[in-house]
Amino acid sequence: MHVIGKIDREIYRCISGNIVTDEVIITDVQIKHIKERHPNDYEQFSKYFAEIIAEPDYILEANRPNTAFVLKK
């Protein structure tokens, strides 16, 4: 498990009102998925993860509880 940044819990309330921490993590399983299914994306974009989650352009509710798609142009 790796901490990749912190969120402003207030702007993420659109996804869940039960956010208890501002830390965002990524697991080794998730990193492996990205590397296998989206070649070179992890290497190209991981340096921006903290910025993306701190200042997103869009936050979309995902199909899993307490999960969001966070987008930045």
C-alpha cells in the first residue's frame, strides 16, 4: 500500500459523506493492473497523482463503494 496524496474531503463529499481520512492509497495490485492493462500509463502519469486528486477537474462516482473516477485535463 502506498500513500499517493491527500484530498480535500469536502469536495469529495459528492461521492460519499462518510470519508474518514484525507489520505489516498494505491495498492500493489492496482499498480500491477495499471501496468498490465494500460502500458506505460503508470510511468507517465504517476508523478501527477497527488496533483490530480488534490485539484481534480471532475469527480465521478464509480460502481464500487467509496470509489471515484478522478479526472484532470
